[in-house]
Amino acid sequence: MKQHKYCAIALLTLCYVPLIVMVRFIIKLVFIFAACGSAIRSVAQSNFYEEVPKVFNGGLILGANFTQVDGDTYYGYHKVGLNTGGVVYIHFNQKFGATLEFIYSQKGSRGEAVTESPSIGTYVAKYFMNLNYVEVPLTFHVMLHDVDFEAGASYARLVKSSEWIQADYPVIIDPVLNSFYTSDLEYIFGISKKIYKKLYGNIRFQYSIISIRANDHIPLDFGYGNNGQWNNLFNFRMMYLF
């Protein structure tokens, strides 16, 4: 009986020791996998779930210009044109940045007036000026209370122009004698605000630094003492930044 008892104790001991070792091994594996899982979650959150501030943003712009030309005989932002293109936003830090744009921009002037004429009586005089530019604005930005304030300048190259006048006498527009300068330089002031996720609204005021046409090129009786003519406009735009 004693021999059987000793054999049973020995057998239990042999089984118990590996069991303890196995339990300890399993516990160690649980701790190792828990630690690895925590590390993996931490890396995943830092790489995929926390947005890292970007140094550069590219984007698309679509909007409208409301324009007039100072130095003609009409006033008011009655000419509406397209303002569209692309933008690169450079972030110096969270407060300061700069943008460089490549824009197709339609400017010019519109005018109407009810006039009395000794020859034809009452009629509506009309004036149309269309100026299409490709321009490159460079602006610097300051972020204050989630509003982006900007100031800068824009170089524009005239790609197409047209002018038409309806009066009580024939007005001939000569493409050479009444031509516009091919370059324009404007200063810019504006503000932007995020609307939804990557979509921003932008309002700007632009004004020519140099004249867009000399006095002696303005059609007779359609200039108004400003020593030339000057683009004057507001634009309202939507920007989508990638």
C-alpha cells in the first residue's frame, strides 16, 4: 500500500510541476501580449488617428469677382466675373503662413444710364469692358481666433480684352489706340474662415497699384480724371484644401 501511495504522490508531483510551469508560462504570455497590444494601439493612434499639422497644403479655388474700373464714367461693382484656380498654402507655424496661387480672373466694368439725346430722345447708354487675366497672388497670413487674415500682392497678365459702348453717336474702339497695358499689379487684403472640414470661405479686396490704361488710350468722353484707369474689385471664393 505504501508503495502505491508513494507512486501516486510521485506521479502527482511530476504532473503538478509541469502544470505550474505551464501556468507561469501562460501568465507571462498574457502579460507580453497585453504589453504588445498596448504598444500597437499607441502607435496606431499616433500615426492614424491624431492629425499631424501639415507644412504644405494644396487646394482648389472657385469664386466670383465683383468689379469696377476707377477712371471710367461709371461707378459700382456691376461687372461679375469668374475667379478660379489653384493654391499652395505654406504653414510657417500654427499662426503664420503664406499662399501662392495661380488664378484665372475676369475683371472689367459695366454701366447703364437713362439719357436724353437731342437726336434720338430718351435712350439707355451702355458700357461694357471685359478684362481677362491670368494672375499669381502672393499673400501672407496671420491666424487670430480661428479667422485667417491675409495681405499681399498679385501680378496679373492680360490674356484677352474687349470694350463696347452704346451711345447716341457711333463710338469706335480701336484695338491699338484704346489698348490696355498687358500687366497689372494689385495689392490684396482678405479674410478666410473654415466652413466645414477642408472647405473654407474667402473674401478679398484688390486694387491696382499701377494703371491698367493710360489717359490717352481711354475712348473720348469715357474717362474720368484719375490719371489712367485702375482695377477695383471684391471677390468671394470657396477654397478646398487637401
